[in-house]
Amino acid sequence: MSTDETERARRWRLVLGQDAPETDLSSSDRGMDSALADLYDSSGRGPGERAGGLGASVPRVNRWLGDIRTYFPSSVVRIMQRDAMNRLGLHRMLLEPELMETVEADVHLVGTLLSLNSVMPDRARESARAVVRSVVDELERRLAQHTRSLVQGAIDRSTRTHRPRRVADIDWNATIRRNLAHYLPEHRTIVPRTLVGHGRRNSGVHKDVVLAIDQSGSMAESVVYASVFGAVLASMRSVSTSLVAFDTAVADLTDHLSDPVEVLFGTQLGGGTDINRAIGYCQGLITRPTESTFVLVSDLCEGGVREQMLQRIAQMKAAGVQVVVLLALSDEGAAFYDHGNAAALADLGVPAFACTPDAFPELMAAALRGDPVTAPAGTHA
């Protein structure tokens, strides 16, 4: 058997498990095969599944989590952890503090921990917070600087002047549009009789942002990212940021924005959804409509009064509020959303789309400049 054939047989053996034709495996491959079998074999048993219950199997789960980190890269470890939670009820095991130190922390794990928040015993809560803190800190390192840079630039350039001081302050697109009547066809050029420039703002709060986050169970990843972005925006002196989380009730978490971990543990994932009530609350927070951006992060599966929800959005638009609706703020797009409500919002001039975290700063910058908000690169329809 050639080298290529041997490698192909090895891979099929690892994919198919015990049902594959017999193939010699190295010691490392046997360890990898055992870890895969614990999770995916046809018996349905996995790490920790024994007739005596899950409680006595914590050491075995610890060993299994250590094994998969030995044999697989982090991206695969995260997938296997999620599969273990879904297939084997591993989320129950996460209530054990010693497991918190073993898992590969990511946004999905944070969502799982938050969903267990209300039932988590005190002895596990601090360990859970440490896991959440590590993920949040990493997200802030990845996203904060880019967000602040784009948002501050948008605010600095959100005013207009007809006497720009520097060439760099000229808004060339706006200048060209303003001077189209002065086009000289013989020279194929425009005479810019009126310059349009970006004004400069130096200090103080100049823009208001209200974030409303749907905390139904399907929105867990979006809740994590939105909370981090809310904290980043709140750290900027030029932005006044409010954040509310909602299901059938509304929780104003603005006072916790200095610490996104506190925001996250103030949410309650799961339950119903009353978007209309949340929008009504947020309307009361908006005192300067033309200087305000309202961001609704929701799958639009409304359990409240749909007609009133749409009416409130229309009222915001008419008052001059920049309205942004995100079906999801995640790396995976919107798995499910209410297409009828999304279409109704589009008819009001408010397109709804899913957005990746990396694309969100660009989107917010456009909204704060007062530009039409459309799906940027990196978003999902």
C-alpha cells in the first residue's frame, strides 16, 4: 500500500471509527480515536455517561477535555466541546468548578455559562466569571481599538463646513455632488465653487447611542458581542451610550457598562420576546433624536404587539433617529429570523441584516456620520 493510500485509510478509520476496516493506528492515533469515540460512537455514550449518573464522572470528563486539547487544534476543540454539550449534556458538568479550568473558552461557551447563570451554584459562579472574563478581555483586545478609531473619526467628521481648513478636511464626494451644476464639458471637469468639508469637534458628548439586545436563547452569541461593543462605546467621551437587554421584560444595564462581564451576568438568556416594549422603553431614553443612533439586535420574532413595534420604528425614523436593526451580531450569521418583520422594516427604510463583529465598527461609523446604513462587507443577508 502506497503512502497516500495508507494516509487515506488512516483518515477514514478516524472518521468512521469502529465501523471502518481494520487499520493499524499509532499510539497517538489510538488516543485520538478514543477521544472521538467517546463523543461520536454509535452507542451514544460519551465522556461521563455512565449508569451511575454524571456526578461521579467528573474526573473522566476532565481527562477527556485534556485529551482533545492534546490531539486537536483549538478550532476543533471548540467544535467538539459544543457537540459534547449538545449530545451529552455536558452543560450540566460545567457546573463543576474544576471543569472551568479545563475547557477551551470561547463565545459559545460564554453563552452556555450565561444560560446557566440562574441555576449555577455559588461555588461555580466565580469560576464561570473567570472564564467569561478571559473571553471578554480577548474580544476587547481584538475589537476595541478599531472600534474607537472608526467611531471617533465618524463623529469628528459628522458636521459640515463650507470653509474646510485643510485639504484633508474636504469631503470630496459631497463637494462633487454640490457642484454638479458647474460641470464644464469642454474641460471634462467640475468647478468647485462651493467646498463641503468635515467639521471638527473637540470635546464633550456629541452622539447618543442606544443598544437594545434581544436576550432570547437563540441570541446568546449576539448578546456577548453587543455587550462588549456597548462597553467600548461607553468608554468614549464623545458617545453617550445606553444598553438595555430584553425578553418579555426590559433590563437597563447602562450602569454596568464600565464592566462588560457585569453586563453579561445581568442578562437572562431564554424566555419570550417583547420587542415592542423594549423599543418603547428606548424611545424614552432618546432626548436628541437627530444626534441619536438606535441599534436593535434581535431575530425579530415578536411576541408583543407587532403593529405597534413597526409604528415605533417609523416614529423614530420620522424624528431623525438613525435606526439600525441587526438580526444577529455574530460570526455565524442569522440562523433564524422573522422574514415578515424584516421585510416590513425594509419597507420603512430600515434594512435588517446579520453582521459580523469585525464589520460592526464600520457600520456604526456610517450610522454616526448620518450615512445610509446598508449591509457592509462581512455581513449576512
